[in-house]
Amino acid sequence: MGSFATPLSGLVAAQGQLQSVSNNLANIDTNGYKDENLTFGDIFSQTGSTNGAGDPLQTGAGVAVSSTVANFTEGNLNPTNISSNMAISGNGFFVTQSASGLPAYTRAGDFTTNKAGQITTPNGELLLGYPAPNGIVNTSAALQPLQVGSATSPAVASTTFGITANLDSDPTAGGTASSSVSVYDSLGSAHILSVAYTMTAPGTWTYNVSIPSADLTPAGVGATTTVGSGTLNFNSSGVLTSTEPTGGAATVLPSAGIALTIPPIPPVTNPVTLPAKFADGAASMALNWNLVTAGNPTVTQTATASATSATTTNGFASGTLSTYSVQPDGTIEGTFSSGNSLALGQVAVASFANTQGLSSTGNNNYQPTAASGAAVVGVAGTGGLGTVIGGSVEQSNVNIAAEFAKLIVAQQAYSSNAKAITTFNQVSQATLAMIQ
């Protein structure tokens, strides 16, 4: 019977290899799937006797599967242009959470979003990462499901604005010009600042910054209320050299700019007048008119028509999420209807001391074991972890040519062991026939 047991173990081993190959081929289109292969070891040999040199005479007892080896090399990255899809380029696994709250680890990044706006796997497991309250990622916080569905960006009050303009140096051109720029209060309401320029002498212009009186309460006298005024001085090359606010000292450029307070503070000579407020109840604004960018003044005086070519401000109205993208460090950056961009969270990436020790649980998921060690969770691109590629998925790394080669070898092994069993059977039958 021992003779039959040896080729029978070979049949079982070949069958296991065939099953492994067929499983690999079946998952050739499974995102994040890792090719698996069986390794074999001989069964402990039996020592019958020794030869004249004292060497043991051994007969093997067959073969057995010694391990299943997963090939964790990276598969091809397939761009999908779907915002929720992600792939890890390099070492690491995405961290997910099942409905029961248990974590799982996967390389498959074909994520989608559920009705609550959370990023999930196709099977409903939630993608975990670091939260970003007020747009600031907190990597010290506990992992939590990443939310991209109902995000809104808070209003950001403007603290600075800039105007790029030219003032016509020809006195016969009229000697006046104007610019306008939108700024935002603490509630996100937009206010139009109007700047009127008037030439008082060659190279010297006065400026007057105003806001619609209707934006304030109590409203100022007239349609607009002045919030700042002064003088701009240019050299013979038309370069702005200094500013002088009304009632203040001249400032040579480059400087911190022109400071404005909105609503304006009433003069101390009239203490009966109460300070105005924004009509919408927003807090007062301390604004800086930035007149220098990269060391160069943004307002010039040349012999060309007066014109404003650009304006900038650092404030934003409140907005709803328009779209989002995933950065290489896993940060999910949302772009809002207000034009503002804020971090919505950061994808966590996990690594293991021994990836071969991971246990596959189906649905592209792995669980740690004593052999793999516990998961070490961190930020993509640090500590040996790979980077996150947004809008892409990692394809299966199964090599179809290699699998067909293994298939042929396994088939031949199975046939050979089956032939050995047939031969043993014939020998056994012949032996029984001799007794009869």
C-alpha cells in the first residue's frame, strides 16, 4: 500500500497546483489581486539500511504542499479618471472597515461612494484615513471613514488684496482712473471695494478706496463710504516708490502695503458717532492693500491707457464641494464652488513586517496573522510606504504566459503520477496472479 501512497501524494500536489493556477487565471481581471503559487516539500524519507560506505539507503514517502506564496509585486496602474479610485505605487495596503467594525487591508483601489458620501469598496467596506477638521489634516487622530459627499467650505474673511494696474502718465488723458476688487467678510458675503485714482501732479496720484454704503449699518452719507485715502508717488521711470495715507506718514516701497479697516473707525474728534458695522452682522475687517509682488510694484505709471489687468484676494465665500482629487501623500483635496480648496482627509496606508504571513479572506482583503505581524499605519510616501495615485486602480499582477507554463507542468505531473499508480496496480495484480 505504501507504493500507492507515494504517487497518490503526487496526484494531490499536482491537483493543488492546478487549482492554484486556475484561481490565478480566474482572477486575471481582479483589481489588486496578487498571483499565488504553491511550493512543495518531500515527505520524510524512510531509512531502510546502509550501504558499504555507511551511507543511509532511503526511500522517499511522497510530496506535500509546504506553503502558498503570494507575489506582492506591483501590478500595472490603470488610469480610470474616477475621483474615488486610488492605487498604491510601492509598498502598503489601504485600510478598510467592515460593517461589524473590523479592519481589513487591501491593494484594490476601485473605491466608490455610498449614499452618505463615504468612500467605500464595492462590497461596502469603508475606507479609513485621518480626519481634516477645518481643512487641516490631523495625523495624530484615530482613523475614521473618509467623507467626500456633503462637505462644505467655511467662509474665509479677506485679509489682503492686490491690484495690478497702470495709470496713464499723460496729463492730457484725463488724469483719472479706477479699479474694483471683491473682498469677503467673516460670513462670506462679498463686498466691492472701488479705488479711484486722480493725478494731482506728474508722478503723483491720490487714491480713494470706498465701499457701498448699503453694505454698512448705519449707512454712510452718499452711495459709497470712504475706507481709505492717500497719495501714490512714482519716479521718472513710472515705478511706484512710496505711499502716503491721508493723515499718516509716507512709506517707501517695498513696504507692508496700505492698511485699511472696514467699516472705517469714526474720527476721535466726533466721539458721538458710533462705529458702523457690516449690515449682515459680520466682524470688521483689517485689510492690507498689497502693492508689491515678487519685489515689483503692482501699480505703475506709464504713457499707456489707464487700465486694471488683474485683482487678487485671499478671502472666500462659503461653498459646496464641486470635485476632489487625491494627492500622492493620500490627502483628499476638495475644490469648492467658492473656488476655495481644502483638505477633506488623508488616506491611511498600512505595512507589515512579513507580507507573506497575511491571510487572504476574499473580496481582495487580507488579515494580519502572528506570522505577518501587526499593521503599522502611516502616511503615504513616508517610512518606506508607497505613494497614492488618484484616479487609477492597480490591476492584477497575474502573468498569463507564466500561468500557462505552470499549467502544463502541473498537468504533466498529474499524468505522470497517475501512470505510476496504474503501473503499481499492474504489478500488484501480477503478484496476486503468481500466488494463485
